[in-house]
Amino acid sequence: MNLGISLFIALRYWRAKSADRFGRLVTNLASSGIVLGVMALIIVLSVMNGLEQHQKRQVLSNLPHAIVMKKDGYFSTSQFQTELPDLTQQRTITYITPINTTKAIYQTAQGVSAGQVIGVTEPSDDNLLAYLDKSKLDRLLPAGEFKLIIGSQLAQKLHIQIGDKIRLMLTDNSQYTPLGRVPMQRLFTVSDIYFASNEVSGYETFANLADIGRLMRIKPEKVQGIRLFLADPFQITELPQIFPEDQWQIDDWRSQKGEFFQAVRMEKNMMGLLISLIIVVAVSNIITSLSLMVVDKQGEIAILQTQGLSKKQVRWIFILQGFLVGLVGTLIGAVLGVLITLYLGDIVNAINPVGIYLPTEINLWQITVIVLFSLGLSLVSTVYPAYRASKVEPAEALRYE
């Protein structure tokens, strides 16, 4: 189809200063609304992406991404790799280590708190232990001495220091006594205190792998399960394909922080939906401006038809004109949105010099979807005015000319 003449006329109409000032105002409002809508949508989603990634790094980096356990027994401490499915082609999993972990109650003379204790043998078993080397960890957590490394927030809450005693009670394990069923418990000695910038230091502690296994009544040559570190914690949904549910039990970070990240994701979706309405309202102005132009240009449309322009070409004139309005607004909005997002930290600090940290992350796929969404709505909004323009009959339009 030859759209050259239709595009030429559409460009003339788009650039011309129409005598209908109201129609021109509506067109400018439509273009400005699209700019603001696209720009705001890119900025807000980029900020939400940045906050989500920041929370993922701060929170999930210090939680076991996944713990895989057998349904029919325990893993061998030394040969657990041979008991697993073939993971050589799995890029999702970056590191595997044996683990004994359980929920626990920490009790001292100054207070009580709840948390999780993790059995480790290497500093690489948890990111919070990265400040230690192997020899120092072995001195802090020797097997059989029931030592404990706790977080700074937990130490402050229970008013304990290095060398103090803390009673560890396992809520998932119990034993029968003449007084009834009571939790498994043992006095541990605090050997070190780690520091973390997030809440994990208020509940997560570390002990020797064998000591926790002994308290959980697991044989020394066995471990409860294996701990998996993933390249992306959100890839946890792929694990059931690797570890079938009929043979394996998977306990992942969603049991502790799943609701939080689900709320963040829902908030991002709702913000995107609400701001998308700005684009919808702005695009609706294209319908109004083109409809006004069709009424204003009926005589010209009739003359163009008498000179050989087909009805299809008349439709394309107004389709292309409305699309140009949407295209210019979308491109300007996308460029401004990306530029403001890149320098958002400087802009916020200039407005509020307190030094607020606002993480951002630009997602090219999201920007592509936003641009296509805006252009698609712009194109759809031209259908009705273009149809009305093609229905103009030259004889009726020029009867009183």
C-alpha cells in the first residue's frame, strides 16, 4: 500500500497551526499527557525495581535460598554430592553445602528471643561469616564444645557478650521426661558476635554442624539436608523440576520472606496500573482532537476525494496523524524518564540534602512494553475518527460551498 500521500498530508496537518485553537489545545494536552504518563511510569517502575533488588540483596543474601531434604532419611556428611540428581547443567544453583538448621528459642537471665540456628563448617557456608577464615572459624566453633556465633542485634536484645552462656531450646525437637514432653535444650557459649546492616542479626545464629546435629539427634556422619545458593533467589520456582516432590522436600526463603516480596511485587503492579491510567486518559484526548479535526476539515476531505484520494487513504491520513502525536509524546516521555531515572539520586539530594538513598534499576524490557503500550493505545484511538473521516461524502460536504 502506498502511504506516501497520506503521510504527507498527515504531516502537514500535524505541523500546521490550525484555526481551531481548541482542537490544537486538546492535541497538545494529549501529547503532554502521554509524555508525563510514560515518564512517570518509567521512573516509578525503575524505583520499584531498585527497591526490590536492594531488598533481595540485603535480605535474601543472608537467608538460605533453599534447603533440600530427603523424605526417607538424611544425607551423608562426606558423600552428599553422590546422593543428589545430576546438577552439572544447572546454572541456577551456584553453591551447595551440607546443613543442619532448626528454629530455636534463645534464653538468658536478661530475656528470651526466637530465631534460627544454622550449623556450619566453612566460612563460605553463609555470607554473614565471610569476615572469617577457616582457621578462625574452627577456633570459634570447635566440634563438641557447643559454641555459638550470634548477631549484634540479638546480643544487644539479650544483653550478652562474648563468653556469656545462652540456653538454646529447639522448638521442633523434644524429648520425654518425667515432667512430660519438653524441648531439646543445651547451654551454649557465645564465642563471637557478627554485625549485619539488616534485621537478620536479630535472630540468626551459627553453631558447629555436628553440635546442632547432635542436639537434633542426627548421627555425626549424617546431615539434615543440603543448602542451595542460587544465582537469583527468585529462581526458586525452578527447583521442583530438579528435585521431584515425591522424593525431596524443599524449604526455601519464601517461608520467611515470601509475603514481604509478594507485597512488594503487588505494590509495583498496582503502581504501574494506576500510572498507566494517565496514558489512557491522555490518549483519549487524541480521539477528541481528531474528531474535531474531521469536523473542521470536511471540506478539505471532500476536495481531496474529488481529486482521486480513496477512502482508505483518507483513513490513513488521520490514523498517521494521531499516531504521530502518540509517537512524539511517547519518545519524549521515554527519553525524559530514562534520564531522570539515571540522575534521580542527584535530583533527590538537590531537593532534600539529607542524603536519602533511592536505588533504581532500569529494565529495558519494561521500557519496551511501556513504549509499545503507549503506541498501541495511540494507534487504537485513531480508528474511530479515521472511520468518520472516510464516511465523508463529497457531494454532501461541498453542497453549500
